[in-house]
Amino acid sequence: MALTQGPLPAGAVAPHPESGFCAAGRSAPPLRAAFLSITNAAAIAEAYGAVAASSLSAQLLHGVRQWLGHPLRAERVADDCLVLWVDGDATALERLLARAGRESFPVDGQACLPALHADWLDIEGDQARMLTPEESAYAHFVATPSPSAAGGWQAAADRFRADMSAASELVGALGASRVALDWQEVANAQSPGDSLCLRGTPCLVPMAEGMQALSSDIFVPALERLNLTRHLDRTMVLLTLARLDRMTRLHLSCRISPLSALDDAYWTSVFDALAQRPAMARRFTLEIGGRAALPALESTRVFCQKLRERGVRIAVSRFGSGSDSIGLEGLQACRPDMLVLDELCILRARHSEAGRQELRDMVRTCGALVPHTVVAGVDGEQDLAHARAAGAQWVCGRGVPRSPVRREAVALGRPTARRVAPLAVAAAAPEVARPHIDFWH
């Protein structure tokens, strides 16, 4: 069965890309209890007040109860924790997280996104029931995230509000198909025409002709500060897999934030799809890169191991930036097949002999760690010459000569202007002022 109903428009994102991978029918097992944790509840309370944080969790509870179809199937054990009774299906929590992750709630006059985490509790039953006080206390204890997993917000409340405004607009852009993947070829520096893969990074599609697509380096840092990268990253990975399934000669890479590289319910359908389509999995590279640190090394290790078992290659980007967020322990957890040098490496090589020596040292160091090293940010012949002189095998950037793979890659499309209304939180104020946004049906 095809993953998508016909080809995707160039530069567009399917509104619900998970539909192609999550549609497989499963028998309904007994009900199981699970927790749904609002990991940014403390930060929301600090930025908007405790009453606002409580209001957000109450709205979330109302929506979950509507979707599950019975009030007893969801209860709030604390402002930052709900307990749900759901089918013991492996994709049940993923469907819930995917649905809630693309919605914002009105909090203190502003659209606000909860950062959600879910997992099973060791409680089952034939029907939903209220938990005992002991069970509720246990659920809240299990659901309480570590400071690193919660995001560890350190900035002032006004910065949190500004980042949340940007994050809400981005979620709106995802729903309006204005977030796409911008593709760069990873080409052989020494042998023109040889290509390793096409490297995809998210970008915000412009709203008018002649405008440039907004790089993820602009909007992803706000998501990382809020620990809200999961919905974007999952959407982009599912879009990439749909492309791979439809274009069987391409090898594609997709970048996600380190905050999303966790073994949890968000990735259930991705793991299933890769296991069911081994030929597709072997043409996929998952790239982990961003400014955030890995929140849980053991969970990342399991996540990457599951991907490798299915034939996927792992890449780590922004290596050698001078402020590597992943670090040596992170590299040991990810065990990458590919390292993508930070663009600063080629920039420094462009301006000094010391920079060129540093590039040679970085390429040599990476060659001792992984099979493939990529010099990113190559913008012209001079950069390409520096990369070749440093001994780099693979390069990517706007100045990389086109190879035959580009002819098929044209079908992926370049991000082009979308004729849609501007997305602005201020313009959406009447909408978010409603007492409840019914997104469950």
C-alpha cells in the first residue's frame, strides 16, 4: 500500500504525514494506564503565573477526555501530569502526542504550546477507573522529568513569551504547509558526479515571490530553548520517509534536534515503517544536530541502536563548532556513521592559513572516528579547493557542482512562495481567546 495518495506538491508538507505510516490496523488489547506529562509546566507557571499553567492543563484534560470518549479515561493528578486509560496499542500514545503536539492553547491572551511526554504505567484493566491515592502519587513520581529532560529554562519570562509566540507561529505554519525541507547534495569532493545523499533541513517557505526561505537556524533555537522540537522533527522525518518510498533511487538525510533523539512513543510509527521497508531504511540517514544538548544519553543510545538495527545510518552535524552540544559522551551514545563539520570550519579556512590547518586537522580527526566526513558550507570554488586540500571526501553547500543525482532530485522541489495569509500571533488573538479549542475530532 502506498504511503501517500499521489505525489506531494514541491516544497509542501502533508498536513498529517503520519497518516501513511500509522494506518495499519491492530487488534485492541486491554486498557492500560499511561501518564501524560507537561514537562514545561513549571516554566509556563513562571512566565504566565500558576493559574495560567493550571488552566492549560485543564484545557488539555478536557480535550483528551473528548478524544478518548469518556471522562473516566483521563484524570489530572497534578497540574503537570494527566493519567489516561488507552488501548494497549503500541501506537496509541504516539497518536495522542502527535495530535496534541500540533495544537496551542490560550494562556493569558497568548497561544501556548505544552511540551508533552508520555509513557505506560504498570496498571491495566478491562475498564477505566479512578486511580487510588497511592497509584496517583506513583504516577506523578514516574512522570516527573529530570531537569535536563524538562528543558531547564534559564532565561527571563519575557524571553519565554517571545519564544512561545514564535513556536506557536511555526506550528501554524506546519498546519498551513509552509514548512518544507531544503535539500543540499552531499557530493564527492574528489570525484565530481559521485553523491552520498541529499541532506534535508527544515525551512519556512516564504509567503511572497522573490523572498528567501527562512532557515531552520533562525527558528529552531527558540524551539530548543522551549524543548518543543518533537512535533517539527517527527513531521520532517515522516515527510522524508514518504519521499524515499516514492522515489526509490534517492538516498536522503533529515536533520532533527538532539532534544528529539529519544527512544519514546513519538517514533513508534517511524520504527515500524523502517522495519517493514528495509530497502527504504538503507537509503535513509538521520542527522542529529543543533545547539541543545542530548537530554538523556541512555535513551539516545537505544534510539540510535534501533535505527541502526533497521539499516538507517546516523549522522551528527555541527561538529567542530567550538561549542559542540553533543560532546564525546554524546558521540559514544549516537555512534554515528557520518560527521558533518560546522560551517565555521570552512569559513575560517577561507580567511587564514591557521583556519586551513584547522580544517585539515578536523578532517583527519573525523576520519579516525567515522566512515564519512562532510565539509558543510561550501559556497564556491575556493571553498571546494580548501576542502579538497584538507583531504575531505564529501562536501555540501550552495557552491557544490551539480551531479547526475540532481536530475531526479529536482522532483523534490525547492521551497517556493505559498499564497497563504500571514501567520501572526497578534492577528490570531480573537481565535486563541476562545475558552476551548476543540482539536480532538
